[in-house]
Amino acid sequence: MITVVPDTNPFHGARWLGSSAGERLIDLARTGSCQVVIPQVVVDELERQHREALTKQRDEARAALGEIKSLVDLDDIVAKFDDLLDKVSSDRDALLANAGVRAAPVPENITRDLVRRDLARRRPFMETETQKKKKSFGFRDAAIWETVLDIAAADDSGDTIFFVTRDTGYFPTGANDRLHQHLVDDLDQRSIPRDRIKIIDTLENVVEAINVAVKEAEANAAEAKAAQDPANAALATVLRGYAYDALRRAELVRVAIEAIEALVGKPISGEMDANGEYASPSFVQFDYPREIENAVIVGFEPDSDFEIDEAEGDTVVLRVEVSVGIEGSTLKADYYAADDELDIVGELTDHYWETSTWVRARAVVTIDTEHGRGQYDVDDVVLENNPNPPRPADPTSVTLDFDIDPDPGDIEIDPDPGAVAMDPDPGDPRDAV
């Protein structure tokens, strides 16, 4: 069975796999398509992060409302935050109670090995230099990697293990699609096939990869039966077509995610055009707080599955709901007068705050598939206003006039990955039927 081992970073914005992709991954585990094994280090780190964030928000609420404590029930507000703190543990337990989902303990007696690894400067340990002194970091990453190795060694099925991570300590410098040679050496030393552990960067991509593997296995089984009994040939052809669709969809989603994430770091504030007028970049077709000057995109969080529209000819359009992280500067006077929810990151000058916010939008990616799989080209990426209503708030969240990070809900979109009426790719095995 396929095993998915998530690092800590895929959980960002998806508390306890509460995102759309996270829920799909849990569903795949429940149905036996894969198992999700979360290193205990990751579980503990996530719980710490959630608790620290809630504690910080509770303390900020107490401080912010202290001056009007006669008008509000501070004890009641603090009690609600305490309930949310308790919910961190119950949500963790609920995740691990799902069929096919479990935590993996840190291998025993590895402290000495980790120290040796650190001293030998072997990845995922890395060094940084501050004030002319080198400092090593990566202890938790090394413990997670040892857990991955332990999972692989204990499972003699030989099935694929998807390690979902973006941590640079695991990769060669300048690459993010393969393991560092130090980690490859670890596999060799333990007689684990090098191609068994595959790196995947996002939950969205690992879900697509699992679907590809499942459809491929179904097609292979049907073709084996057809070889023995020609009466099964038609079914085998249909299932091979579904496998082809899953593979094509996975690549389209991967290309779309890369195109969307390429917008990180891009300015979105208006710039003077050739006519001397201010205009936002062409990809900015969504509303955001105009009080933020010099606004820059700093991150994305997918809020739905991808919808795929086979538009015309070789053109395919993918749509996905996203939360867009934005940072910039805001006049202090504008900040206090703004109706939008802006967070203060820091103070830039006597007159400006450094501010940030998250805005709901919909990403629309247009892809040219003329040259076939492996050569898809992105024609256009646009961020437009999200036409769908906001997701339902977590009923346990606290409604107050300050920043709270509620547990995001889930919007499930069924993109119907079956055959499409127009498929420009001549590789479709059903074309011959």
C-alpha cells in the first residue's frame, strides 16, 4: 500500500489536514488507497504551533479589550480561548482516529547517531553563520528523516512512500525534486531502493499522485485479465483511459500550482503605465485592501480542489479558490480608519505600519497542451474575485474584533476526471477504440 509521510510544512494553513486536499487525502486513507503515517515529531510540533498561536491571540485579546473591560466579559472571552486550546488536542486525536491514519514514533536510541550526523555535517543538518560563528540546525528534520527510514524498513511491501516536504535540508542545493546524496546514501546503507521514497511538495500533488497510482493499478489488473480472456478487453481499455485521465490531470494540477506560486513576491499595487495612469498588473483582477501600499504577494493557500475546463482546442483552464497572503505598508491614519482586517507586522516609520492580510480570491490558470504531456505551457494566470461565498466558520471559533485564525472549512469540487469530449493529446489509449 502507498504510504504518505507528511513533514510539518504541508500542514501550513491546513490545521490537522483540515484543508480540501487534506480531507481528500484522509478519504483516500479511509478507503484503503493509501496510509498516512505522521511522524510523532510532526504531531508534537504542530500541536505546539497551534497552542502558541492561540495563546498569543488570547493574550492579545485580553490586552486589546482591557481598556473597555467594563463593556465586555473578559473572563468569558478567555474561557472560549481555553476551550479552543482544549480542542487542539481533541482535533489531533480525531485525525489519528481515522482509518489509515496513524502517528509513527521517533526511532529509539538515535540520539548518538544524530549527534554523529550533525558533527559530520550530513543532511538534513545544515549550518548558518551569524556574527562569524557557525550554528547547526535541523535536529527535528533529522529525527523526521530517521522516522521515514524506519517506516520504510518496517514495511517490506516495496510500495511507494511519498514524503511530502519543502524543507531545503532534504534537497541538493538549488533543487527540490530529489533527495540530497547524503539521504540517498542512507537508503543504500539500509538496502532501501532509491526510487521507493519519492519527494512531493504539496498535499494537492500527493493526492493526484495517489489517484494516478490507483487508476494505474486498476488498469494493469484489467489488462492482465484481458490477456487471459479477450472478453475483458473493452473494460481494460476503459480503465486504461481513466488511468490516462488521472495522469493528465495530475500534470495539469502540478503545472497550475507552479504557475500560481510563481506569483509569490510579485507586487500588486498600481504602477504608472505608458499613459501616465496608475494600473495594477494584469493578473490582479481581485479586490484587496487599498490601504496597503507597495503591496506584495507573500503566499497562497488553496481553499478548494481544482476545476478543469477543457475549453477549446489545445487550451485547458484550471480554477481553484485560494487565500492570498499580502504584505505592504499602511499609513497609520489609514490603518485606524480602515474597514478591512489588517494585521500589524511592525513599525516602519513614525507614519507607517508594516501590515499584512489574507484575501479570498480565485486563481484561473490557462494552459496550452498542444505539445502533449511533459510540455504543457502556461498561457496566462489571473487572480480574480472569488464568486463563491466564504466557507462556514468553525463553530468553535471566537468572533471578536481582532485577528483569529479559525480552522478553515472545506469546499469540495468534483472535477469529473473521466473522459472529456475533446482531448487534443493523441496519447489517449481510448482514441483507438
